[in-house]
Amino acid sequence: MLITAPLRLYDRDMRTIQRLLLLAEFVLLARCQQKPQVQMSPPLEKIFLGDLILLRCSSTDSEVTWYVNDTVQAQRNPSLKIEAAAPEHSGRYQCQHGNGSKSDDYHINVLDHAPSAALIIRTGQPVVRSGGSVVLQLDYDDGVKGWKCWVNTGEQTKTVRLRRSDEKAVSVSFQPNRLEVPESVFWCTNQELRSNQIRVRTSEKDVSLEMYPLPAVVGVSLTLKCLAWGTDRVTRAVFYKDNSIIQETQQTTYQINNVTESTGGRYKCEATYTHVQRTAGPPYQVVSDGQDVFVQVSPMRAVLDVFGDSSMSCSCRRCPADSTYRWYKTDNGQARLLIGSKQRVMTPEERGTYACRFVWTEGRSLLSNDHLHQPKGIPITVVIVVIVIGLVVLLFVGAGVVVVYIFYKKRNTTEPLYQDVPMRSRDTADGGYDELQKGPQKESEYDLLQPGASGAPARGGEYEALKKEDVADYDTLQAKASGALARGGEYEALKKQDVADYDTLQAKASGALARGGEYEALKKQDVADYDTLQAKASGALARGGEYEALKKQDVGEGIYHTLGMEGAAGGE
């Protein structure tokens, strides 16, 4: 009995202590619940111009009062969303429950420059179909080794795996998983360094309004585009801002040349389109989801100036004093490349489009204006040397062409069988022509066809008679039918049946041919289309059948031009 009493007192005291401890815990929990907390999503250590900021208040109340620098905000939701951070968003943020308890201060400092690295959409659009994806690319001038990338879907933040890259690589690409949520935010970090954010939205509609994935900048142009999935056959597009029509066009783009603060708003478009496989029926008309255009002031921007002999300088009035300089070059539409110079002044040696920017530890300026550099012309001495060399080469080439042409002409040109030799002029009463002399006493004006036919020894250069087997493609010459050829093988006239297409030569009607087979002149009636050759009127042919020269009165002037002869009367 003496032992049990103290035990009961001990148990009662222990229960009392437990109740006191539980009460203290409830009091502490109540106090914690009464004081809300401000949390940021996605969790960013540093905030840059254009960043998306989502502040949440740890409260179960449906209505929360927000304070910025002790000023009440109109928004009453448990979440406060800042679509595009700007310097004016810097300050102290608090949220308050309905019961009057306020959170501690949450400090935000928005930096008015761009982050150290750049994240861009390499393939795809800022708006994709549900279940689609894009290819993103991280660029950092000092190398991407050690960088990590993240994605926030509104409820949670996950790591995006990057493939291994070269030690000196300044860019790396990656493709996230299928996107199902309405909006995903991507960014990359490396210890205290980070990139800008890229927001990718999803849509269930077949038409989307596309725009630059970053906020619009005051003073810069902005292009909106109305796209239809699976086709480019858009025949009409209507653009809306805050549900009011701002443009109706057959083009698919809406251009804003100079962005101002009033440019911001909610935009959408309506597209009229067809598909290639659609052969009948009316075209489709679909209105896109609305997209918000946010406007921000221009971040720090470098300025490129040109002076002297095409030297270029880079300057930035608002950039930190400890900044360094980076120069970039593009040529023929290629990607912008970082070049080696890190000096403020640079004189390029190659043609191209150049730009610069300022870089410091935690950030960088925007790229400067572009400058197209064209090296000076080639020195005049070099031009002269090139011209002289060109002329010499051209001269040799031309001479070679002439030689080849002459050689080709000689090989491919058929010379006439007989060459005309001008007759010696002689003042005669019958027109100035000298009779052809057949005998040895006169120098022959023409080469004889038959060497030695005149009885005189052959002089060098006479032509040999054509052999019958050598003229298979021509009318054959028929020898005289008589048993003995007079005077060494003169030829008889072609027989009429052998030359149906030509005028026949008629032999003399006399029974005996004078001096062995000479030819009589063509009779006039047989050659109606040609001037006839008139034989001499004398009863006996002089000197064995020679032909008399054509008399001038027998050849009508104006019908044919006569051969020009020196001293011939009336000849041309």
C-alpha cells in the first residue's frame, strides 16, 4: 500500500506534463498558422528583366491581401503573378490573412540587364500542341560545362538532363519531355550564374498565335504570326487585341514597328485555311487561344561606333566599370560567331556584319547595333598587274583560237577543182578578150587537163586526167566510140540518156570532126536558159576547132556581170 500511492501520484503528474506540452505545441502551431509566409515559384536566386515571377501566400483563405512596399495591391488571390519583371517591381512583398496576420517581408531585386547565358528555342514555336515539344539551346561564351537546366510546370520544378558536351563547347541543345500543362518555364544555372527564361505554352486548337518568346522591348519591332497546324494554305487572317479587330489581311503576320507601353495586351487571331487533301467543302475558320504581350523597358544595350579606317569601338553608358568586351560576326546569313577580340576598339580584317556587347560576372548587355564592314579596295598596283596578266592570257588564248580555226578550215574546206586565172587583156575589136591558144606557140592561159595534149612537152603543174575509178560519185566521161581516139584521148560529149537532168552537148553534124573530136558550141535552141556559144562564121574552123571569144553584142548587158579585166572596154 505504501508503494502504490506514490506511483499513482507519479502517473498523474506525468499526464499533466504531457497535457502542458501538447498545449504548448498547439499554441505554437496556431501562432505559425496565423502568420503566413511568401514563397516564390520558380525559385530564383536572382531576378532579371523579363523574368516570370509567381508569389504564393501560405494561407488557406480564399482571399489574401498583398502589400508592396506597404502599399495595398488590388489583387486578392493567394498568388501574385508578375509576367515580366522590371526594375519597378523591386521592393518588399507581404501577404495578409483574413484574420489580420501578416507575413514577413519578402525582398525582390530586379536587375536591369540580361543574364550571363542565353537560352533560345532552336526548333519549334513558343506555342505547341498538347503532347508536343521543342528543342532548346543554351549558349554561354565561356563554355557550357557544369551548367544545369530546369523546368517549372507551376506546381513543381524538375531538372532537365543535358547531354555531355566538349570541354570547350559554348552551346548545348536539349529536348524536354512531352509538354502537357498549359505553361512550362525553362531556365539554366551554373552556381551563381543563370540564363534567361523561356516559356512554352500548349494549345488544343488547330490555330495558334505565335510571337517572340521573350517580352517585347520598348522601341523595338514585334511580329505576331497566325499559324494553322499542318498546313500553310492560310487565305485570310484576322488579328485581335483585347477582342477588337486590329487587322484583317490575306497575310499571316501582323507587324508592330515600334513597341510602346500601350502595345501590351491580350492578342489572338482567326485563320481561314484549307488542307491539301481537302478537295471539297468550305474552308476552315478557327480562332486561336489568347496570348499576352508584355512590354518591358530596354535593358542595358551596347553601342557600336565606327571611326577612322573602319575601326570600331564598343561602349555602354549604364554597364559596370569592370566589364569586358565581346565581338561577334555574321557572314552570308550564318550563325552569329564569337571572335577572339576582347578589346574595346577593334579593326576587322574580313568582310562581315559585326556587333558587340559588354560582359561582367553576373550578366551582360544586349547586343549592339550591327555594322557591315567591307574592306578597302585592292591597291591600284595589284589591279594593274592583274589586268596586264589578264590581257596576256587573253592574247595567248585568242592566238590559240585563231590557229585552231585556221587548221580546222584547212582540213574541212574543199578547194575548187579548177582555179580561175585572169586572162591577159588585149585591145581587140571584139571586146578585149584574147582567144585561148591551144598550140605551143602561145602560153596557155589555163592549165590543160591533158598533159602534153597540144603536142608540146608537159610543163610542171598540169593536172592529170581523172581516172574513171576515182569519180564514182560523178557522171562518167564516155570515150569516143571510134576505134581510134584522135589526138591523144579527147573525150566525147556525155550521152543524153546518161545525163537526163543536164543539157546535152551536141556533136557537130558534119560527118567528119575537124582535127580529132573537138566539140562544137552549144546550139542556142538547146540552151534556152543560158547564153549560147557561137562558133565562128567562117567555113573552116581556125586552128582546129578552137572557140572564138564571146562577142559583146551577144551577151545582154545587165543579165550577168562580166568578169572584170584590166583594160577591157565596158568591163566592170
